[in-house]
Amino acid sequence: MLNVRRALVSVSDKRDLITFVSGLRKLDIEIISTGGTCRQLRDAGLDVIEVAEKTNFPEIMDGRVKTLHPVIHGGLLGRRGIDEAVMAEHGIEPIDLLIVNLYPFEQTIARDNATIDDAIENIDIGGPAMIRAAAKNHDGVAVVVDPDDYESVLENLKNDEFSLEKRRRLAAKAYAHTASYDTAITRYLSQSLGDDALGERFLYSGGRSEILRYGENPHQNAAFYVDQRATTGSLAAAKQIQGKALSYNNIADSDAALECVKQFAEPACVIVKHANPCGVAVARNIFDAYKKAFKTDPTSAFGGIIAFNRPLDAKTAQEIIERQFVEVIVAPAVDADAAGVISAKKNIRVLETGDWPDTAVAGFDFKKVSGGLLVQNSDQGVITADDLKVVTEIAPSADQVEDMLFAWTVVKYVKSNAIIFCKDRSTVGIGAGQMSRIYSTKVAALKAADENLRVEGSVMASDAFFPFRDGIDAAAECGISAIIQPGGSMRDDEVIRAANDHGLAMVFTGMRHFRH
């Protein structure tokens, strides 16, 4: 077991500091400290020795150099049972417990007015060096980087239960702490230079938000991790105000619904089931948008996720609980009256995201493959009416262009091969994830027929080009009047000819939206 005679304390996060150090002093543990930590402990009436009194060397360079000294690092790195003689020769006392967390680098760079000089001054040097030294020597030293561990550490010390296994867990946590810190610094400095984020090494660090009951299936373990700088208005930054704990699939589907609904400026509703939108609409208000979106595919909407881009009101909340079973509702805010309505269904999970930025924040998509990780920039490609290239004899009307752009926005969030039927800025049929594009078209038509929705006069969006004319022929048979697609097929001439044969308008975007 660990014999703790001396502890060094130097922290930026001062939560529960006085209570913890008071507990250490009651165990007759000598306390060494630095700078502001030392002053705070002394102000609380605690007996503390300043580091400079041990090193016989003052803090210099505005505190840049204070713990980088053999007396400190020798005390942390000295091997018990091996290095006592050399430690005694040089007047080095063992430090058995290190309590350190680092300069607030991430909090600094999160400030809107933070400069590069501010950031650099908040890069801790002595802290990581001490943490790594103590963690390396965890056979004889315990290292604590998280105030949440103070209580258990005190209990272990009081009960003489500070086993090697417990110290090793703290050491592993300490290395994760410094690794995360270095990741934040690396990304900030690279971004300050305008370097490509997809550099020679890709670093990611996220904090575990919660352990989930299971993953996609009950036999899979899972947890939810939040980015170091989670974007406002994102699912990771959302607040759950009601309902059971979110499952792995709830989180994945809620994110898909939220990211889709965020694309619309007008009041919008997106209903997602198994990662695919099954109904999307915009309207004058979210009540009407919800009714239009639900109408697309009420069968699939059962047990789905509903996202809005406006605060949830009581009228819409009442409509939802009367119409369908829903797993999650996501909105930037929830009116008090709406919260009262939803509370009647206590199992419905309700998430408030807060407002999101007007401009999408650049990010990354990850896909794990065997032995590696695929990383790409998130798909932020946007098409406007001016970008459309009319390729048929008949040009689309203004209303058709409006519906085309709506459908093009939705198709980006549907699994490939993706086909969207749309009319009056509401989905009419959605074909997702089929192995051939013509079958996605047929599925969209079947969905529309199942709900007795009129496809006649609708527009169609395809996330990628049509390799053959059969997709166009199938669309015409359904009653589609206009098509938006990327173009770029070897048989574009054949596809355009098919559209002309059927009297359809068709435009090319020059951009595709695969989503696997």
C-alpha cells in the first residue's frame, strides 16, 4: 500500500480544493504548493510550504519556471527501494501524492477575444511534466488530475486501501488528461496557421458524457463522448428536459434529424426513423410543418424522432402525442406550456438544443474500418438556384425550382442510393439505401402510394447521377414533372433524352450527396 508523507498541490480547477487539502492535513500529510493555489490554501488557514522553499529557487519568468527543478522531479520520479541513496545525497524528499490539473487552455481559446498570445501563455509546461513523471512512477506515487476523484482518494488514504491497481487507474487517467490537453493545443496551433486539419496525424479527444445501456444491439457496449469544443445548438450540447435516458440509436437518429432540420430557414419539421428522414416539410409554422411531414409516412413515423427548428409550442406538442408514439422530440427550445403537455407522456425524451449558429460550423465525419479510421470534412455543400444547369428542352417553373432545392436539401440526409419525391416543400415519397437507384425510385413511389399521396406534378431529387435512362422512365411513370440530380454519367445524353421524351424538366447540380 501507499505511504503518503508528502503531497504537491498545484491546480487551475479549484473545485473542492480546500475540503480535500484539509482532509490531507488531518492525515498529517505535508503540503507543498505553488502560486495561486498556495495563496488560496494559506488564506483558508492551512499549513502549506511553497515550492520555492523546497527548491531554494524562486519562481521566475512570470511563473513559467517554478516546478521544473530536480528537487521536484526527483521527488516524483525517485524509485522507492532503489533511489533513496541518491535522493538523500542531493537533498531530495519523496513526493508521494501529486494533485495537479492544467492551465485552462481550452477555456482560454473558447473566448471570442482570445489572442494567439493568450493561448500560448496558457500552455502548461510544468504541469504536464509533473503529471507524466508521477504517472510513470505510480508504483510509489499517486497522481490526481480530477477533483471528482478527491473523495475516493481521501477514503483510500484513510483506510489504507490505496492499492497499485487504483494508482494505475489514476495514472491512466492522468495520461488521458495530458493527451487531451496536447490534442487541443495541436489543433489550435494548426488552425491558427490555416493548415489542413487532415494532417499527418489525426488527433481526437472527447470527454465521456455517459455510459449507454448498450449500443446498436443489446450485446454491444457503448458510450457517448462529447467533443472538446461541442458546437452550440448541436446534439452534444443539448439539454434533456424529460424522459428516459437516451439510447445509442436515439442519439444517432436525433443527430440525423437535428442536422437536417437545421438546414431550413423557414419553420421546418423532420421525422427520422433508423437514421433516414421519413417525412420532411416546411410551412408557416411548425404545427403545419409537422402535419405535412407526418403525412409523408405515418407508418414509419411510429416510434421515430421528431426535430424542429423553432421552439416547440403547446399546440404542436398536443398534436404529436395525439397522433403518434414518438421516442424523442428535439427543438431549440420548449415552451413552458408545451413542456406541460409532453409531461403527460413521461417516457418521451425531450431535448433542448439552444440556438445554433446561422452559418454551419465545419466539422468531421468518422467511419471506423478494420485497422483504421476514415475521416472526411462534413458535407456542407449547398446549391442555389443560380447553380442549377437546365439540361432539358423544358425549363422548370419557379415553383418547381423551389421544390427542387427543398428536395436537394433533404436528399443529403438520406442514405444512398437516395431518391426524394417532393411537392409544395414537403416530402411525398422517400427511397433510401437501395442497391440500385431505380429501386430507390420504386420504393419512393410505393411509399407515396401506401399513404395515398399524389405524386403527379411532384419533383424528384437524386443524390447521385442516373447511370441509365430507366430511372427517368420510372419517375415519369409515377407522375414526376421535374428532376434535380448531379449529372456526370457516361450516359447523360441518354438520360437527358429520356427526360425530353417524357416532357420532363431536369437540372444538373454538378454536386453529389452520397451518404453511407
